[in-house]
Amino acid sequence: MTPNGRNVIPGQVVFTAGLRSPDIEILHSMKANFPRRAAEACEELDLDFSSQLVGAYEPPRFDDACVGAVRTAETLGYDWREIVSGASHDATLINTVVPSAIIMCPCVDGFSHNEAEEI
């Protein structure tokens, strides 16, 4: 954001949009539609818009046996639910070499990727 003031109307804003889906067709559709839809929204507000793709990868499919092992948490009295992160965690890359899964733990009060995070 330029000029980088909290209470200043910016002359320019730069941001990153993370488009995520476990379904590759939906992901391709989002990637194709985002620039057009964003440009249309900006045009309605008389704003300029430009974008560039800075990275993309197909959603990982984790090993069924590993995911099944994680699901056994329920038998130990723990609550669980299946979620789609879409983030590029280490397991995403490791999964291409050895069977993998991810266990995510909720943060206190929902604060994640923040200085206030507590887990």
C-alpha cells in the first residue's frame, strides 16, 4: 500500500490472493476467472487493475493409509474434522517421496500465523 499509512487513502495497493481448492477443475476455473472478475470490480470503482501469476501447483492427494491413521484420533477421544488447507506445507513436498498426511491443531481463539498465535 502506498504511501503506507493506516489512516491514509492509498494511491496504490499490492496484495496476494491465494486461490485454493482440492478440486483441480475448480482451481483452474478460479485461476481463469479471478483476473477478469477483479478487473470488472475495479472498473466499477474507476480503479486500474493488473495481476500476475507468481506460483501454482496442483492440490496434493495425501496417502489414504496415513490419513486413516490420523482419523483414529477419534478412538482416543479426540475430536477431529477433515479440512483442506491448500497451503504449501512441508508434507506437500514430502508426500511426493514418501506417504504423508498433515495433522493441524487449532490455535487458541483462532489466531493463526500471527504474533498472538498460541497452540
